[in-house]
Amino acid sequence: MENYSNLIEAINGLKKQGYTEDFNLRQSCLECRDGQYKIFHDEFVVDKYFRFEDDTDPAEQSIIYAISSKAHKLKGILINAYGIYSDPITNEMLEHLKVK
């Protein structure tokens, strides 16, 4: 698995691999293209993920997911905080996005 030293490097590297959509996390789905696509937990897979931590500022903790959806023929990224700054989502979405 590739390693990235920061979030910007990860975004650029994943875009070069075809993860070009910018997914937004909603309570029960992922959205992209201004809501044109709504992708539910059973319609996507997390191909890989990368965590970035800042020891001095908890607000700088983030995770980037490389996500693909065969059902919608889309590949993209989702950036989210983790820990106390993460977004509220349904249990199904949380389970599907859980870092294993």
C-alpha cells in the first residue's frame, strides 16, 4: 500500500489512480455532483484509506477514503474527521466506513 505524508499528497495520488469524484457524507448515504448521485451503504466499497494525525491539534485529525461504486460506475474520495470531530451518520454507514 502506498504511503502519503499529508492529506494533499494523498488527494493528488488517489486522483491519479482514478478516484476523481468528491464524495460528501450524509447521514445515510454518500453524495456527489451536487446531489445528482446518492450512494447508499450497500452500493459502495472502501478500497483503501489513510489517516493523518496532528499531535498538537486534534482538529487536524482526518481520514481519507478511496471509494468505488460499481452500481454507479464511480470512484472518488471522502475526507472526514475522526474521533470527536466526525460527522453523525447512520449505523449502517458507520459500519461500512469502519476502519478495519
